[in-house]
Amino acid sequence: MNLIDPKKLEHLRRERQRWEATTLKQSLKSQPERVERFSSLSDLPIDRVYGPEDLKDFDPQRELGVPGEYPYTRGVHPTMYRGRLWTMRQFAGFGSAEDTNRRFHYLLEHGQTGLSVAFDMPTLMGYDSDHPRALGEVGREGVAIDTAEDMAILLRGLPLDRITTSMTINAPANVLLAMYVAAAESMGFARTQIGGTTQTDMLKEFIAQKEWIVPPRPSMKLIQDMLVFGTRELPKWNVISISGYHIREAGATAVQELAFTLADGIAYVQAGTEAGLDVDEFAPRLSFFFDCHNDFFEEIAKFRAARRLWARIMRERFAAQNPRSWWLRFHTQTAGVSLTAQQPLNNIVRVAVQALAAVLGGTQSLHTNSMDETYALPTEQAVMVALRTQQIIAHESGLTNTADPLGGAYFVESLTNTMEERAEAYIQKIDDLGGMVRAVELGYPQREIAEASYHYQQQLERKEQIIVGVNEFLVPEERRIPLLRVDPEVERRQIERVSRVRAQRESVRAGRALGGLKSAADGGGNTMYHVLECVKAGCTLGEICDVFRAVYGEYREPAII
């Protein structure tokens, strides 16, 4: 069933030609357009106007459907936000576990509905706070977590059976998940009660963010182990959040973010089935994490195309039978890379526009960046403004009253189709190379992103793209804003704590646990159960990650030319 009768389409095509030759031509004589070529932020060409003739092969039933049904273009839930609003998260984590725990309680008291944990650089790289490489970095850009004791302090007093926790952790995700499970159990929560997400997406680390421990193939083995453990032990936990966010932040276009993220997802589903899991056992709990940048309609189209593409991939490529396996559920974070140090108050407006696009695109969870994040970790006031932005959208804008309010708009549907077609071409290229792991080893997505980033920088320098306050509309003096500063004492106290844990633990048990982990890693067994035993025995993050370094070797990125 096509959207419109072919005879009517032909009539509309002739009417547009008449309009171009008369009304438009006269208008352009008196008022020329601002630039010769209009394009999206990702440099997709944008036409002057869109109509039914731009959707001549569009089948509303096949490509649009209704909310809550395949292909989920209009959303994964039938009533979308009429039934339940998205989860409102604010990325939090700085200093010590005590500092971040206080921030969590503050956010929950002011209406936040889910937690999102940022870790410091030593934790992200699998080093303890007293490692020489950690010097000066402890607690600086996230919270320092070295042991299960730190995790227990981080979670102290939180209702873990009623909130979900998202942890932005990748290379040592298995260790942090084990610490979360151990801490929750020590607080009286069963594994079946706790819900949340570990990011765990190592492929995007090799592509974009560059925080790794071991090479790609052993990294995939550790993720397989987590998938099996999570499927069997943690019914409410999303073991992987397949992340396009960092791909976009590295300079990718919206199409590249979409394509590379779904290609990563394909690789993880393959890893799960190769580990012996039935696809419908674990696929319903896969989640995604996307960036939302400034180009309002491009971002909305990206989210809609992502749902449609993933539904088809899961149903046709992987023969998933459970409709929930077809769902693409996603968290969104507004674009950190879009925020400017110049005129930082402008960032409030940018974040509001991006958050609007995320909601109109049908997100299930949303983090709004704070205006001061280009300078430092956000202050409480900045976090409050960011949270209130979401609440105003939810309760004052009217956006939540109907599902997919832009569905059927000629421009939006045309752009959705374009995003889908271009992403499919990338996915086919990656398939031809042998899959995403092989593509990463060959440097293919890394080169594509580098070229896109360079092209965008050229556009900025030629002022083909405008960033207010950066390459246009500058002001001579900047207004200072208050910043959060981490007390240097945090590092000293954290080093004392990890030293005390090592001194007070049962050394024989800890050594035995680390030995068991090494044997499992050497022998190809499931390492996750051994990681859990290690954290319960008081082993540190760095000690556990050192086992993986010893068995699998450390990764060194090849030059990408």
C-alpha cells in the first residue's frame, strides 16, 4: 500500500515544477537564499521543500506502522510517554565514593529517576589509585573505585530494588559489575532485584574512545562471559549498552554513528550465540546508547531509522522469535562535543534543543549535559538546570501527549529513509570485510571517522557550519561561571583505603581467587564467576585486570593512515 495514488503523485510533481518556475523563481529574484547548498550537520543535502512526491515508494504499513509493533519506527511502546516517561539520568561521579554517594542522594531527592556513574581515568583503564599511572588522576573526571568496599560506599543507602544504575565502564566492566553484585548482596538485595546497565562496549573503544586493556578478540571473549553470566544470574541487568555516543563524539557523522553502532550490535549478538546462548535468551536485554547533536531533524530521523533497521536485523538476520528481541531500546545523552567553553550559558539552549530531539525520537532514557562540562565536572546548580530541562520538556511542552508526533511528516520520513539506506551501505561494507571485529583490526571505521571529522573542521573554518560564540557571534570578554574542584586530599585518602583493604584481607583467599581467574582465562573458561569471587575476596580492580594483561597481553593501537 503506497502513501498516495501514482496519478496524484504525477500531478503533485507537475505542481512542484510549476511552483519552481513561477512563485519560487520570482521570490529568489528579490530574496536569494542565504547559501548555495543547504545540508545537515552530517552534510546530507537538504532540499528546499518536501512533499508526497519525495515518498513515492513509501509504504506506511511496512515502513511506518504503529507504535509498539514491528518495525517500531514509531516507538517500542504502544503509548510511549503517555504511559511512562523516559528515565531521567544525570551523569554523576567525582572524587571519592562518599562524594558521589552524596551527589546521588541529592539528585534522587530532586526528582531524578535513575543513576548514571562516571568513573575516573585510572578505573576506566583498570589501574588502582596507587598505581604510578594514576598519579594526579584519582577522582578527577569521575569517581575512584578500587575495591568492593568502594562500591558499597558508593551505593550506601540507595534503593537498589527501585532504581536502575547505569555504569559507563568498558574494559573493566566485568570487574565493576561483579563489585556491584557483591555490594548489593551485602546490602541485602538479591541478584534478581537489581537492575541497571554496564556499557561494556569494547568495539566502540577500539573505534573511538581508546580506553582498553587487552586486544579486540580477548575483549570479545570477556564480553561473552558477561553475557552468559548476566543471562543466567541477573534477569534485570542489561549487560551491554551498545554505544554510538563515543563514536559520534570522536567526529563521526550521524549516519556513521548509526551504522557503526548497529554493526557493533551485530557482532555482540553473534558473540552471544557463539557462546551457546539462544538469541531470544539475551537479545531482549541488549540496550543502545546514542548521542543527540544539534541538527534537530537529523537526530530524530536517526533514532527512527535505528529502530527500524535493528528490528529487521534481529528478525531476518538472527531469526529472533521474541518481539522484544526486535526492540531497539536506547539511552540518549546530549552531545558533549557540541558544548563550548566560549559563552557557556549558550550550552543550556543547545542541550534543550538536543533533549527535545531525543524525546521526539522516542528515547527510553535521557541524560542532559550540564552547561559547565567543558571546564570541569558539573556543579550542583548546573546539574539542576540540566535535570529541570528534562522535567520541563516532560511536563510543560506537550511533547509527551502523543506517540511519534512527527510521524508521517514528509521531511522526517524522507530523512529517515535516507539515514537507513546510507547506514545499510556501511553495514554491508563491514560484512564484506568480515564483520566488525575484523573491520576494527583493519582500521576501517577509524579512518572513516577521521575523514568525516576533518571534513567538518574544514566546514567550520570556511563558516559553512556556524557555532555560535566560536566562529561567529563572538564577544570580547567571557563571563566566568562557578566550577567544581576536586580536593587533592581525595587521592591521598583513596590510596590509604586501597592499601588498607590489601593489608586487612585474607591474603590466602585473595591469592587463590586470582589464581582461579588466571586458570579460567588460560583455559578458555567463563571468567565472570571467578571475577566475582575475586572481588568478594578483597582483590582490587588493578589486580584483577593485571591477570587479563598477563594472559591476553596489552593492546597497542596500530597507526591509522
